[in-house]
Amino acid sequence: MEANNMRIAVLSGKGGTGKTLVSVNLAAAAKESIYIDCDVEEPNGHLFFKPENVKEEEITIKIPSVDEQLCMGCRICAYFCRFNALAYVNDKLKIFDDVCHCCGGCVLLCPVEALSDKDKVIGKVQKGTKDNVTVNTGILNFGVESGVPIIKKLLNENKPGGKKLTFIDCPPGSACIVMESIKEADYCILVAEPTLFGVHNLNMVYELVKLFDRPHGVVLNKCLDGENPAEKFCLEKNIKILDRIPFDHELGTLNSNARIAVKENEKYQTLFASLLQKVTKEVQQHETVTNP
Amino acid sequence: MKIAIPVDDPNLETSVCQSFGRTPYFLIYDTETKERKFIDNSAAASQGGAGIKAAQSIVDNKSEVVLTPLCGENAAEVLNAAGIKIYKTRDASAMDNINAFIEGQLSLLEEIHPGFHGNGSK
């Protein structure tokens, strides 16, 4: 695989570990790249890039709508729905939009075609550019249960096989929304904190990338002198440690002011350029092993 | 009149279950015939929307009153649509609560919580 069309996902078991720090700085350190913010509940990568010429598109899902004149109360739809998004009370079908997972099954099964699809807006995607980076942001509306359709849209818009290096800034945790984000990634960077809690969360995403059979390595963030439980965990499990980012006041200050560290200081440029090189090499090595 | 109450065990000494949607059983009490019936709550293991499904079965059982410590907004919407009144239980056994209701000592459940949706279900 060419170094310039890889898809690299950055994830961690909890928020505040450094996913955005790592993905934003890697994207900025690359020659030409695509940054995709899949943390749709709280996207913040755009705060760092401040993209220009931003274009916006609404994202809708299909939810069922009933024609009460046609509904005969057979309840086939309600029995079918495994999320119980439909109820039949007082000779009327009730639809719970927020519970619906928009599988479309109820519409297909209705014997009298009383159900049809209706669009519901759940959020939007934004696309802009800044210098060498195309910045994609997914934004989920308040109160909407699942951001998966937004992530599907973001990743479809930036399909594998493109000509640029792609960085996917994942949501925290290891739920559906993260699975969707790493599905087609060529490599996963797991960011970990040097605490016992950090190890617990690292283990969650480690289990996930193993389940999805994604090649992966760890970036140890906020490293201090002394024992690092996350490092110990990596050594025990034989997980590749890609890099160590120090617990550094200057880096913390830059980051909390939404500055991109690699653009501010040579030493961070060196740090992330070297991380980028290691990751690229890892992916190529993995490719050679699986497709010799 | 039939009264429905979420309970932990299928016996008359049972306590009231803290969850409406995911209770293992409902005790259905008929004030006219004094008949007591336990029904399994098939919604308990649902991936989502347990409250809606549980409320649907209460509606289908033709209960007119639900006694429960808590009720989520989706379940309440189904129960309200069917005209079922929701009363708040006290910290006592299920049968004590039924007797308290008959004596007019329970008040309507005023606080409907927004649900515990998405807790590991997705």
C-alpha cells in the first residue's frame, strides 16, 4: 500500500485521552491529508484547523410514518420491531421516532402499505480546507440517539483508495459508533493515559481492534517519570508502543488554546513527524505480511 | 377494575420492582373478583424500548391503573394514550401497595423520568 492513501483511525476508551491531539497533529504533519472528525457528539477538531470554504450538508434517516386510514391494526410491525418503536393503543399505531433504528422492516412488512418512509434530520456534515488538510466534521443534533448514519456518510464521502492520507478521529469508547469509525481503517492508533483507569479503557479498545482484526499500536500520552501502568499493560500483552508523548505544560497550553502543536514548535513537529513515519511503516509491514 | 404492578417475584409476598419496563413480572389484581395473576414481562430482555413493550402488554391486559415507583416517558405515553392512570408506590410490599391504593392512600406519579435509553443496548 502506498503511504499516501492509508486510513488511520485514532481511538481511546474514554474522552480526554488525546485522540484529537494525536489525529489533528498527525494530519497537520502529513504533506497532504484528510481529517475526519467522527466524534459527532462533540466534534472539536475544527476548532484547531479553523477550516475555510466550509460546505454543509444535512443528514437524514428514514423513519416510518403511518396512514391511519389504511392501518388495520394487525400489529405485524410492532411484533417485528426488536427495539419496540411501535405500539398499538386505542386503535391507533404510535411510533416512537427516537427509539427507531431505521431498519425499514416495518415498512416492508406492512400488508396494507399503511407505513411509509419519512425523512428525519439528525445532524449534518461539514467539509472545508485549511492549508494541507481537508477537514470533515460530523455533527449530531441534540437528543438524537445514534450518530452512525453521520459517520457512514463521512466515511463514504472519503472512500478508501483516495490519494491522500486519512486520519479518523473516533468517538470515545468502544460502542457501535466506534466500530463504524474503524471498520475500514488500515491501522488503529490507541491513545492511552498512564493510570489504572487509563489501562481499563485501553483494554476496551484493544479488545475491539482485536475483534475487528485491525493492525494497531499504542501512543502513550501524558507520560511522567516513574511507573506507567499503560506501558506495563502493552508490554504484558505484547502490543506495539509507537510513541510516548510527555506530560508537558507547553503542549497542554497550546492544545487547550486550540493551537496545532506541530505548527508552533519544532520539537512537536519532530515528535509527530516521527510518529507518522512509524505508523506508515507499520501499515506497510502489515500489508507485506498479509499480502506478500 | 384491574391494577397492574411490576414485581420482583411471582408470589404474594413479593416486593415492588424498581423498574417498570424491565420488571420480570407484573402482578395483575382485579378489584371485583379479587383475582391475582402474575404475568411474565416479555419486554424485560428487549434490546430497547422495554418500557413501550411492557406498557403495551398492560394495555392489552385491560388494566386501568398502574402502581409503580418509576415510569419512563415512552411507557407513560403508551399508558396515557390508553387512559391508564399511573400511581406512585410506597416502600412496602406489592399487596400492601394495592391495599393502600384501594383505600385511596396513593397519589398519582407526577415525575416521569426521561428513560434510561441506550445504556449498553446499542
